[in-house]
Amino acid sequence: MGLTPEEKRRFLRALEEDEEFRLAVAGAVGLGEVLRELRDLRRDSERRWRRWYKTWKKFLEENEKRWQENEKRWLENERRWREWFETWRKFQEENEKRWQENEKKWREWYETWRKFLEENERRWAEHEKLEDQRFKWVQSALMDIREALGRGLEHLVARAVEDLLRERGVECRIRVNVTLPTAGYKEVDIFCPSPLVVGEVTTAVKNIKEAEDALEQLRRSVEAAERFTGATTQLKILAVGSAPREVAEYLRKKAEEEGIHLILGREY
């Protein structure tokens, strides 16, 4: 006997809504064991999912904690880096400022030094010009006095040297033809012990050999005077009455090299 449509609808609704009825029907048709297995499997799956979810939740919580700690460290590192960068920036600015100040001071110092050199060079040029005029006058005067009075050239040179030193603010009584007792005896044409002034005087030098002999005599006189006084020579004098022009140029060159004050008379 078949079911009416209404009974079928009621039957299906009972299956959907009544679990006990559904199990009874399943048992009647041999599905009860299958349903129990499915129910147990679902419960087991739910337990596993709950354990996994609990583990995953704990992992998320731990991970969140680590992220928070890392974020805190990153923020701290960022703060330190910003402080370091600010310190470095200030250092750079201060260093740049100091470099600019040093450059300014160096330029000022260089400008002062340049002006000093220019002024010093101008003064030296004026001094050399004045000294050249004075020496020319002394040389001319020596020759004129020698010819007029016939006095010894050594005395004329001595007076000229005294005048020269007096113009420089130094008082020195020059002695002429002094014999120094050092390792034997050495005669010095021009001599003042303090400040130590030593000079060699010759009336004429005709060639380079005689010029070198006169220079060597002056060197020996200086050595003897320094040994005798224990002082350093402040002024070395070489006076030559006359010399050929090429010999005079040689004497000027040697005098400049050895720091000798050269007095030349007539050049021919």
C-alpha cells in the first residue's frame, strides 16, 4: 500500500525535524551504524579542530606578543638612530662652521703674511739701494782720501767700518794690523773684539788667483780671531783698492756666498 502525497510530505518533514525518528528510520533501513560512525567522526573532528584552533590561537597570541616586542625594539632602535643622526647632523654643521672659520682665519693670516712680505721686500729694496749708495760713497771717499793724504788703506777702511757700524747703532773701535797669538801668530788687518769684526785689506787684486788668495787670508783671519776671542764673527770685511772688472764681479759673487762685506775701490 502506497503513501499519499500528504503522508510523504509529513514523512520527509519528520526526517528533517525529528532526529530520533530519523535515526529510527536509518536503523530500519540499515544506516544506523553508518550514522553513528559519522557522528563519532564528526565529534572526533570537532575535538581535533578545537585542539588545532586552541594551538593556532596560542600561536597567534605568542606571535602577536613577539610582534609587539619586535615593534617595541624597532621603535627603540628608530629613536636611537634618530638621536644618533641628529648628533651627527649637529657635528657636521659644527664641523662645517669650524672649517669656514679656519678658512677665514687662514685667508686673513695669508693676506697679512703677503702684505708683510711685500712690505719687507720693499724695505729691503730701499735698504739695498741706500746701502749701495753709501758703499759707493765710501769706496769713492776711500780712494779720494788715499790719493789726497797718502795714508794707509787699513786706517781708511777702519774709519769707514766704524761709520758703517755707527749708522747701524753699534759703537766699535776698529784696530788696525793686530797680531793674534793663536797657534803661532796671525796678523789681522781689521779687528774689533766686541762685536767681533774681522777684515782683510789689500791695495790691488789683479786676477782670480789673487782674489782667491785674499779671500783665503780673510778666512784664516776669521778663524784665528774666533779662536782667540771665543766669539762668532758678526761682520767680515774684505777691502780691495782696485781690481779688473771681471775680478771685481768674481769678488762680489764670492762675498755674497760667504756673507762678506766687500769694499771695492777702483774698477778698470
